[in-house]
Amino acid sequence: MQQHQSALINLHLAVFLFGGTALFSKLIALPALDITVYRTAIAFFTLIVILKVQSKQLRLNQLKDYFIAVGLGVIVGIHWVTYFSAMQMAGIATGIIAFFTYPVITVLLEPLFSKTHIKFTDLFNAVVVIFGIYLMMPNANLGDQVTLGILTGVLSGAFFATRNLLQKKYFSQYGGSHTMLYQTLTAAVILSIFVDNPPSTLPLQDIYYLLLAGMVFTAIPHSFFASSLRHLSATTVGLISCLQPLYGTVLAYMLLSETTNMTTLIGGVLVVSAACFETWSITRKK
């Protein structure tokens, strides 16, 4: 029972920190791509330390696994750039809710990776999500920052869902920390080509925030999340993960005084409810 309670605390802490990651899109005065590069680089070195402390090897089992890791790293790098871009354009609460379309997107994409079939409930959930996103949009004009941010958040969710499905099929033999080690390295190296602000030009405050984002809000929660999976059911993990938009919204309100209108909240409730239902449905079957 003690291990179960400890795993539950670790999981809630991990999800809370994942929700807090969105804050750095506003706290750090850098483009989303620059934030992603520095955050992933810091997370990479932190994960090395964590794996060394745990006496785990850093090498992968086969040569082909390195190519798979690079592919996953490219996808997760694009996901993070679009994730932070969505927050910067649409606001934290709206952006994180738009991103949380990924459980429903996962269900719609899964038949491409396995022999599963889309059910009527999955299509109904997709309609609910689309309606929820429609309610969140101020207008259908792509020139509107909020509308563009919402669509970017959905795109981020699509990349995240794709990464998860590919990782499940080709890279599931590795733990969370091991997996993220190579993905953060790949994202940092490849995206660094496009960085506008070299390290020497960064304000001291942004450096502090980047260190906090990379270590406390990226590397550590991924380790907590991976360790919690050993003692908790997939259903418990999936449903608690659905608290991420709530944590992000509350933190944005408390720390940044960011508020949302009633229509956005209603749309957000529809999106997150559909995400929670899909997560519960999938994990219950497993």
C-alpha cells in the first residue's frame, strides 16, 4: 500500500509539473523554438545525471534503435515548438486545452499503426472535440492570434499522438527517462540550427527560467511519471493525466492572472471530457 501511495503522489506531482510547463511560454521572453532548444538541452544533461544515479546504462540495445530515437526526437521537437507557440498566441488555458485533443486524435490515428478499428463512440468524441474547439475560437479568421494559436495547439496534439503511437510500436522496450534522453538530445541538436538568440545574449532571468523548465518541469516529472507506471494501473495513470489542463489553467490564473471567458471554458470542458472518456475507455480495455 505504501508503494501505491508513493506512486500516486509521484504521478500527481508529475502531472502538476507538466501543467506548469506551459507557464514558461509567457515567463521566458524568447520565441517558442528557442525555448524548446534550451529546455531540451538542459533536460538532456539532467536525464544523464538521473540515469547515472540510478546506475542505468545510457546505450541503446540495437543500432536501429538510434535511428528510431532520432525520428521520435524530431517529432517531439516539433510538438514542443508548436506547444509553446500555441500558448504564446492563444494563452495558456486555451492553448493547453487545444493540445489536449491528443487522446481523441490518438484513437483516430491508431488504426494506421495497429489492427484496431474506429468505433462509433470514437467518432462521437471527435465530433464533441471539434465542437468544443469551435466554441473556443473567437472567429474563423486565421489572421486572429487566438484562432491560430488554437489550431497550432491541435497540431501539437497531433504530433504528440503520433510520437506516442510510434514509440509504443517501436521503442516500448525502454523506460521513460531512457526514451526522453535521446529525444531531448535530438530535438536540441536539430532545432539549434534555427535558434535566433545564442546563449551569450540571454538575460539572466531567462536563464534561470530555462534551467527551471529543463530540470524541474521536464526531466524530473518524466522520471516520476515513468516510476509511477510500475505500481499504478493504466486507467489510474490515464485519468490523473487528464488533470493537466486543470493544473495549467489554475497556475496561469494564480501566477499570471490569466482569465478565460465562459464560452472558452465550456468548449474546454467538452474537449477535456472527451479526452478523459477516451483515456478511460482505452486503458480500461487494456
